[in-house]
Amino acid sequence: MAFTLPTFNLPCGIYTNYAVRVFRLPVMVNLSPGRRIHVGQGLYSNYLLLPKLTDIRDGYSTTGNDAVEVPAGSGRWYFVEDVDDVAKGFANEYRWAAISKLVGLGLPPAWPTPYP
């Protein structure tokens, strides 16, 4: 059985620079803890799966790490830790981002309760 693309069923807002949060892009995504193995800089709370070539940026970007609000308008903010591609060059290519909860920096001290 061939590997299929994830279903992108959740609206997401991507914001340039997590500290400033300038809205840049609306995109449909898949938010999933999944069963992915990743060795990186830290522990991530979730993975964001996005259509291929989506402009989402981690700390290796000149603009710094992005922030995302998933679902869009919910108050659930995440910090983008790492970004890479899956199945690069194949028909089933998509992009993933490792993300962690983001609070502070002008945001409320906690996520909305109950979680939307």
C-alpha cells in the first residue's frame, strides 16, 4: 500500500517571529502528536503537518522562529521549533513542523480554559 498524504482539515494562522507575531499566512493543517521519532533541540508537544512548500519558519530562518495559532482564532499558540520535509521529491511530499506550547510575551499566562 502506498503512503498517502495527511488530511489537512484544521485552519491555522502562521505568524512571523514568535515574539512580534505579525500575521503572514492562513493554511489548512493537521495537528497530531503522531508516532514520529525526532532527535532535536528539545521535547515537542505536537507536530504540525502542512502542505508541501508551506512558508513556515524555525530558528534557522533570518526572521526567527514563527508562532502558529491552531486552530486559527482559538488562542492556542505554539512556538515553531523545527521544520523539514517528508517524502521530498515524491508525489506524497508534505512539510512538518515540531511545535511547543507558547505562553507569555504579551499572550495570556495560559491557554484558554477549557481548551477550545
